[in-house]
Amino acid sequence: MRYFLFLILFLFLSAGDVMPQERVSRYRPCSDPDRIILNISGEATTSMAVTWRTDTTVSESVAQIAPNLPTVRLADTAVTVTGTYTDIAGDGIVSRYHSITFTGLTPDRNYAYRVGSGANASEWFTFKTASAAPEPLTFLYFGDSQGSSSLYARVVRQAYRSAPDASLMIFSGDLVDGGSGGVPQDEEWGVWHEAGGFIHAGVPVLPTPGNHEHYDPAVRGKRDLNRYWRPGFTLPENGPAGLEETAYYVDYQGVRFISLNSDEMMRNESYAESQALWLEEVLKENPCRWTVMTFHHPLFSTSARRDNKAVRERLKPLIDRYNVDLVLTGHDHTYARGHVMPDGMEKRGRRAGTVYVVSVSGAKQYQQDAIPWWDRGMTFTQTWQEITVDGNELTYNAYDASGSLVDHFILKKKKNDSNLFRNSFDAELR
Ligand SMILES: [Fe+2]
Ligand SMILES: [Fe+2]
């Protein structure tokens, strides 16, 4: 009997060695802030949101902000602001995500801020609020960055090198893979933040979620939003109920930027319906001259096997009716750009319909089928896009990872709100 009890005890103690262990993220939080990232969560002219991470020993969410004056005594003039935090347990660690929204700021003004307090305060970062008038605006756009970080990092850094005064960075989904291949999700976010580094702390990020932000390999069939999304960003909650911080809009210097949650649109009829109803209102009441939409699943795919009919049927009539200028998507892991006329109208001359783009900034690349909706297509090429809106003109440039121009066009807005399209890309290369 005694031997039997020993055997039971031995089996019990050794069970821990054979049970699957949670893989621990190599990005452990500490009391110093990391993953510091700016978002616009409200009025871009007078507010700015910042989110960062620490361990759970930091019990206060504190930041300081001051006009970015040349003095070294910034702290003397700074205002201290407190916020809230959320704890996230998973991937072998517990992280505390802090969120603060600076409000009451002056439009078109440079500010300096730091997060945390005492010995754990971050360095001072700087940002600029939006102008109240539609001044010229440059923003960056990145398709899926998921995959090998060693390749994505050079793209985001090259983009910043090219446009250090960019006002926004748009990410069109699948920022991370969502924990596939046994990599902890936290580690993927750590890699993504490491690539963007201080750029995220100075240029507000406008991300839309992809299917991989609705993926959890630990729970088969589970399709909830990635648990790091809402704690990790501070985004607008002006979208349909249940899709806060994933479907939203931001107005910035004469451009209305709209993010939709296309993954929920593909899978959930009620979210498809509520987003379409919400979108129509947001387009109808749009005070801005230009409209840029971003969501993950393209209306027009670059692969015959990856058609997103549900998204196209819901959105195309609204995009046509309200003359959306630019639709920035991802998901297909190739590059394609085409201007597509409203249904029933032929493409003729310089008249532009909405310009649709599929793009990829990361290492994961797919084959491209020859589907002739696009005017420029390429694959196995990481790209990023730099877009400038100046009055009635929108200039679009796409660059590869080495910084070479690989696509270009200009939209000129006419008085009736339709656009003329000019593509001098081929001529410029000759
Ligand atoms: Fe993807
Ligand atoms: Fe995707």
C-alpha cells in the first residue's frame, strides 16, 4: 500500500513536467514605461491620447505636458494629468496599460510630454496638435505588418525618415499575427512596438483591426478582439455599439478618416448592418472636403480565392454615393492600386472614381492573380505609403523598403466633389 501511495505521489509531482506550459513573453514589463503610443481619441485640434505599459507595481497613471519651449525647465511649466489603467494577464506576465487623454490643448501647437513619475518617468516626447483650418497634411499608411519583425522594422523607420513631419500613421489591420506559430501574443506586440519605437510616441497612430486581431490559437473557434487591443490603444468610441475603438472616425485638417471593423462585418450580420447604418451617417454629415477610409478586407482582392463579397456589397454603394476618395486596405499580402468608377459608370479619361489600395508592409507575402481591377500591382515587395492632402489636391506616393518610389498618383478635387486622376508615375521614372 505504501509503495502504491508513493507511486501516486510521484505521478502527481511529475505531471507538471509533461503538462503544456504557457510560453512566457520575452517582453516583460517593469516599473519604467514602455509601449508609449499616441492616438487621437477625440477632437484632434485640442486633445491627444497616450497609452503606455508598466508592471503592476506602478499604482498611478500620471503624465506631464507643457508647450514644447526651448527651456530645459519643462517640468516647471508642465501640467500633471492623471488617467486610468487596465491590467492584462497572459503569456506568462501581468501588464498594466495606462491611458491618459490630454485635453484643452491649443490647435497647431507643439507640446512636450512625459509619462510616469519620479525615477520612472519617461523621456520627454513631442507632438503637434491639428490646425483648426484645413492646412496641408501628410499621413503614412502601412498594410499588414505581421510576420518577421526583422523585416517590418526597416519599413516603418524608412517611412519616418522620409516624412518626419507626418501627422498620422494608418495601420490597415493584421498589425500582429495573433499568437499563431506558438509565439506569445504579447511578444508579437512587443516586437511591433520595438519596430515603431519613439515614432509611435510622436506621431499618432490610427489602426484598424484585421482578422489576426480577432484570432486566438489557444481557443479554437474563438474570434474575440485581441485582448491587447483596447488596453494598448486609446481610440475613439464614436462607432456602433460593441465595436468601440475598432469602428470609429477622426477628423483631421479637412480629412475625415474612417475605420471599420471588416472582420466583424464578414462574420456577424448584425455588426455588418450596424456599421453600414453608422457609416452612412458619418459620410452624410461629413464636414470635411476629403474622405479616407481604412479597413482590413479589400473590396477588390488580388487573389481569386480571397473575395470579400460581404464587405463589397455592404460598402460599395455607400462609397460610390458619397464620393469616398481613398480606401486603404490590407489582408492580401500584395500591393495593388486601382481607381474604380461607381457602379454603372465606365472608366474614361481623367475622371477618377474611388481609389482602392491593398498594401503590405511586413514580411508575409502572397502570390498575386491577374485580376484586372488594378492599374499597378506587385508582390514580394514590402511597401509603405506617404499621402499629402493640400487644398484641392491629394498626392499619393508608395515606396518600397529601400525608399524607392514604386507608385504615384494625384487626385484633383473639382467643385462638384468629383476628382480628376493624374498618374505620372511611368513618365517620372523614364
Ligand atoms: Fe494579414
Ligand atoms: Fe488578414
